[in-house]
Amino acid sequence: MAARGCGPVGWRPPDRFEEWLRAPVPLESTHPRFDVRRARPAEFEALYDVVDAAFGYKRPRAVYDWFYRRNPYGTARCWIVIDRASGQVIGSAAWWPWPMAHGEEPSEGTLGADWAVAPQWQRQGIPRLRAEVWASHPWYGKATGISWPNEKSRGSGIKRGRADRIVGPVPRAILPLDAEQLLASRGWPSPVCRVAGIVADSASRAARGLFLPRAGDVAIEPMRRFETAFDAVTYRCMAWHGFWSPHDAEFLNWRYIEHPAGGYVAFAAAAGGEPVGYCVLRLAVQDAWLMELAAPAAPSPVAGALVRHAVEVARAAGCTCLKFSAPPQWRHWRLLRRAGFLPVPSDIYVWPGGEVLRVRQLDQWQWVPGDMDAR
């Protein structure tokens, strides 16, 4: 249960995987060639192969196991599609237990991903068949869930008459850190890139200097582990009257510090020796993502100090831009825009699930990129 004063932060239901696995499912596949059923952990390896084949890249097995088996909220709940003639797993869909709350009330939550069909088995109606069976599970729609459908998944959902359940696009913004390189990567002529890059970088630095002044009483330090003291910070800075994902210290450590592939750096803000905020960056070859930003809303200087530090770290790592995405009501959007983040076209859509219609309203939600990207 959550620590006193931390609301739903730290609340964790028991892992109900075995109960989910044993629950009677009234609908079975009547397709002559394909069976649809729940996967046991011993079958996860075959599921990983399907996802690799469908998405065209090989995710390290350590990352799969970290996500499917080592999640502190429980074992992944997966559905697989099997070719009856060969016994081969040819399709998959996964839901991971995930921290969720509605206001002060914690709830069981899920994050859906890895909805895949092996390339040679596509265009045979497998997503529809898979969805029909899993939707007959008695737990279907009971948890508060989110998933992030790509273009193909959105098209499949629309064909199944579920367009009203796909919400978006979700606002997205970028902060150019090296405008010349960023423009060059998009095919702009070199002379134009050079001149435009100088102008854009100068304007961006001026905006950050104006709107993200250094806060002398706020110390920013690298994080090796999140301690339980940060649960109170998460609650104070992230609690929301609608739907939100309360990330406690154990979750943050699993999600970022213990990620097998690395690539994440975390920073804490302290004032008077006490933690008052934190942020997490994902650093890639060319770009960076601001994955977490937990800080008091303005006029507190903490959020600005964390964003300034994140920008400096991303620039030092050679990233050309810093990216972010969140619902329109996210509390620090105004700060990011004043700091030079530019709105860009978004292809990010969310498929929220739950028993109340409000889950389909984007302005009812707070989340961060850490709830979207689990790579």
C-alpha cells in the first residue's frame, strides 16, 4: 500500500496473472485454421519471435524478459494466435500491469503493446479474430488501460468499427539543440541549414536564458537510484483529478535504472537538502526524449531548473533535439513552450480502456513519455 500522505503512489495490487489465466473465456476461435488463447510464460519466447518478425528489428531478449517477466506490477498478460496445422505462434498481443489512478483512487491498470502478426500471416483477419476472443474474457475493459496504436493498428481498429475509441493525435513538441544538423537530416541545402541553424539556435538559447533562469537555491544531481522519499515528490507534483499514472520509486528504478539496454539518465532536484523534483532523459544517437518531469508547477523554479539541466545534458550528448509528448492539460506545457519547444505534427494516438466514457477524453489524462515508450 502507499505510504501515508502519498495517495495512490506506491499502491500495488497483487499479481493476478494466474487468476487471469484460469478465468473461463466463453468465446473460442471458430476459425478452421487459427486458435486464439492466453499464453503462459513458458511460451513467451515464441511470442518474442513474432514481435521481432512483425516489427522488423530484433529486440534483445533481456529487454523482453525485463518487460514481460520482471515488471514489479506483475507478469504480462498475453494472447497468442496459433496456426493449428503447425502449432506455430503467428500472432500476439500483450498487456502489462501498469500503475493507474483516477484522482485519489488507485486502480488496476494496463499498458498494451506488441500487437503483432508474423509477416507471412498478415491480411488474413487475424487482428479481428484475436480481438473477438480476448474481448470475451470476463476481465476485458475492467482495468484502466492505455495502448499506443501505430498506423496499421489504427487502421485495423477502424475496420472493426472502433474508431471512436482511438483518441488523438496527442500533442508533441521538439526543442532544436543543433538546428543546422536537424535541418540537414531533413534534406535542407547546406547553406540554408547553416544560416537558419545559427538564427534558430541563438533564439532558442535566448528563450531558455529568459524563461529558464538558473535557480541558485535548487541543486540538480545525478540519480543512481530512486529512494522512497521520491514517492512524496511524485504525489505532490503529479497527482491529477482525472486519470494518471503514479510512478513510485520501485517503478522508476525498474523502468529506467534497471532497463537492460540502458540509455536513460535521471536527475534529482533538491532544495534545503530535501528532494523537490526529478526528471529522466532517454538519450539516443541523434535525439533525446524527456521521459519524466516531476516538479511543482510555476511559479516554483524547480521545473525550469530541471528542464535547463536536461537541455544541457542532451546537448553535451550530441543530440540534435529534445522531444516531448503529453496530453493537452499536462501541467508544464506552458513552461516548455516558453523555453523554446515547438509544436510539431504528431502521429501519436492513444487507445484508452476502462469502464467509464471519460477515459476516452484526452483532457481527462496526465501521462509522460515514460508511459508510452517501454523500449
